[in-house]
Amino acid sequence: MKRKFVKVMFFGALALSTVTYVGCKDYDDDVKGLQEQIDNINQKGADVTTEAMTTAIKSAIAGLQSQLDAIASKADKTAVEELKSTVRDLQTAVDGKASQADLTALSGKLTEAIDKVNTSIDSKVGAAKDELQAKIDKLQEDLENADQDAAAAVAAELVKVRQELKDLNDATGEKLADLSDKIEQLQSLESRIEDLEAANENFVTINQLNDYMNSAAVKKYVDDVLVDYLTSDEVTDKVGAVQEYVDGQFKTEILAKISTTYLSLGTYNEDMEALQQQISKFVDSQSTEYKKIFTDITSLQEYKTDVLEVLVKSLSDDNTIAKANKCAEVLGDIESLSDELAKCAKTDDLKNYVKSSELNGKIDAHLKDKFAGYDSKIEDIEGSISDLTSELTNMVKSIVYIPESVDRSVSFNTLYAKFSGTGGENEIGVNWLPVVSVNRVQVKFRVSPASAVTELVKYDKANPEACRYNVNTDYQALTRASGEFFTISKIEKGAEDNIILVTLDAGQAVKNYAIALTLIDRGDKPLNNISSDYFAAVKKNKFIQSVAWTQVEPCLLC
């Protein structure tokens, strides 16, 4: 994936070439060749490099570590280290397909560690919450007396402090365990990337094939039959072909895991968000068969997250050990099938090395036969986890605000123009009258899991019962005014499967607010009661000082 590709500047080459007459067939061949070059350039534009993956992973780890440190500072240090160590051991056991007994023992140990952290946190967070609430009260007072320009800065600070208080309210042993688990997952992915880069650098000639195939980065992740095809006499660049296949299957599994992990974080990360866009573009550029493999692996990783949650919960709720053992068994099946599916991932770039249509046919036939039985295996896993995760199926794991601006604010602007002849004082409502009011703004949120989007877009302001979720806004007035200032007009599906576009109506709002989107089930025993992170909704008045008229086209009557 680190190999460099030359982009052919064919237009310049055409301009400098000697003009000669060629027959129609030659001309068609030239056009076909140019189109292939264009396709290759576009394909490379959709690529995802290991550098981009590593940058995003490091950024996400840093963000998670910051959250973890904030919780850990309120808990007993020994209890925190015990919890982190247990999470690390559990993650290693799951990835290594450990025995049911080992997983069950580690899950029980994790439950005990969480309880110790919770006990130590409870005795320390009270004072911190009081301190943050005092900051909030002071900022609200400052905002009440601030002018419009200063108000935006105060609003941004208030959003920050409100979020800190929200995070502190969420500071539990369970949250710390979840953060530790996500960090471990990302660090594991980062290590796999480094291992593959090292293996590729040491695989230069075909004589080094055995060492390459037996390296930790490659050995258990490739299909031996496919490698035999790629090292046959029909392939000229055998090293390049094998590396392209390994890079492709590696990238498929890693990108699926990165996507699943990021969506489960419940926080916004700019670098991860950019990588998500690259991943979507790359997957969209591949074949239908490839897309299905990627989707299947992503689904399996989502199942893994749910089953792990059930595994821990089954012990903390004193459920039967049989349920915990069933979870352990399913986790092993998920990891094995994910690895097998990735072996079938054939990226479009492999065609650059396999020129023979006959060999391509053999490869496709082999992968088709290998892949044929996997759908039934996925169905078996889905059947196994349906009872285990029935409560989690309809749960929304997270709603994350995706900012459109650096300061994470949403602006509702009113434009005023000064009208002559209105008399009275030179003020809003007298001389200055509104000409344009932007009271409705579309705000973007990322939802996990993506399956929840289907239900959320059923929201209807006129008939809120149409949606199984009670969707609302939790807004902290950055003023002492009262009333229902923000309502939800519409929820639409975004360009990506897990994006929703929420239209907020601020028609009754008069000043600035800190807002979060809330979601609660309508049932008697709600499974969902979560909110997004806070962002600032800023009401601004803008004044038109002058209007200039410009004639765009010649006047026919002049």
C-alpha cells in the first residue's frame, strides 16, 4: 500500500506528440488506452494508505486516552490499573480465540474491577461536579450581560464546560473499561499495520516468498491456493502480485475493523472522520463481490461488540454461566469467519498483475467456491446471537454531532435592513426591520448502529408517535429566558448509511444556547436514553449597511 504509482499526464503527452494519420482501429485502441489510464488514476485517488490509517488511529487513541485520564484521575489508581490490565487480557483472549473457561474467568474479573473503580469514583466526583456547576452558573451570568460579539465566545466556553459535566456524570468503571477496550483495539490494529509494512519491506525477490508467507503479519491471513496462482509462470511480477493480494485482504479486514471501532466510540474525531470518507470512497470503487465481503466483515465486528457486552453483563447480573459460555463460543466463530472472509477479498488493483484472462477466471472460480459457504455460516452466527443480544438489537449505541465549523457552532442568522420614513428611534424593530431570518438549520449527526437510522427518519413533527424513539433537544439556555425555543422539524438520512440530518427550528429562540440531541424509547422499559455531545447554537443579528446593484447583461432598452 505504500508503493508509489505514477500518474500519467496524458494530455501533455498528446500535445507534444507528432501528429500522424492512423486508421480507425488504431484510434480506438488509443482511446481505450487513455480510458484505462483515466480509470487507473481515479482508482488510485480512491486508495487508502497505511499512513492515513496510522494517522487516524493515533489521533483517535489520543482522544480516548484524554477521556480515560479524566475518569482515572477521579478513581483509585490501583483499581484503574487492575481494570486496564483485565481489559487488555480479555481483548487478547478474544483475538486469540481463547477457551470458554478463560473468557468467562476474565469477564468475571472485569466485573469485579469495574465495581472497585465505581466505588472509588463515587467518593471523589461530588466536589468536581459542584465546581463545574459553579462555572456554568458564572458563564450564564456573563452571557446575560455580554454583547453579541462577546456572546459567541462565552457560548463556546459554556458548551465546553457543559460537556465536561456530562462526561463527569458518565464517569464510571464501565465507561473506563469501554475506553480501555477501544484503545486496546486501535493499538492492536496499529501493530498489525506496522507488521505488514515491515514484512513488505523484507519481501523483495520471489526467493523470499517462504519467509514472507510465514511472517506473523501474513501467515494466518492468506489463502494458499490463491498465492499459488499468483506465483505461477503466468504472472510476470510475482512479488508485486502477492503483495497486492495480501495488501488487499489486509486492508479489507483492517478498514472494516477501524470503521466499526470508530462508530462505537461515541465521540467525534476529525482525522477518523476524514478516514471514514476515504474508506467509503475506496469501497465504492470496488466490485460488487468485494463490497459484500466488506459489509459482511463489518457486520461480524458489530456482532462481536454486542456479544462482548452481553458476556460481561451475563456475569455482572448473576446470569447462568451457560450464557457466558455461549458468548465465548460465538466470539470465536466471529473472529474465525472474519479472517476467512478477508482471504476472499480481491481488490481491482490485482488486475494490474494478473493479465491472463484464463488465470483470472481460475482465481474468480476459486474465490467463488470458497465464499459460497460463508453466507450460511453468517446466518448460523446471527441465529446464535439473536437470543443473546435481543435487548441490544434495538439499542442506539451513540449519537455524535458532526461539526461544520471549527468552533463547533450552528448559526441562526437574521438580516436587518434600515428603512427610511419609519420614524422613531434608530433601533431593531423601529428603523431596522428583518428582511431574512434563518430559523431552520440542518445539523449532521453520526448514529451507531446504522440500522437505527431507518427508524429515526420516521420522525414526524406532526405525528411524533410514528417513530419508536422520542427525539428531542436538551438545550441549556445561555440566557435566563424560558420556553420551547428549539424544535425538530425533520430527520432525514444522510449520504452515508449511519448519518442523519436533523433540521432544527429556532424560530422562538432569542439568544445563544448549548444544545444536545436526546433520544429515549417510548416503551415502558426504555433501552435507549442517550444524548449527543453539546454544541453551540448562536443567534446572530447582521445588518445590511449598503446595497449595490450590478447590471449582469446588456440592457436591450437602453
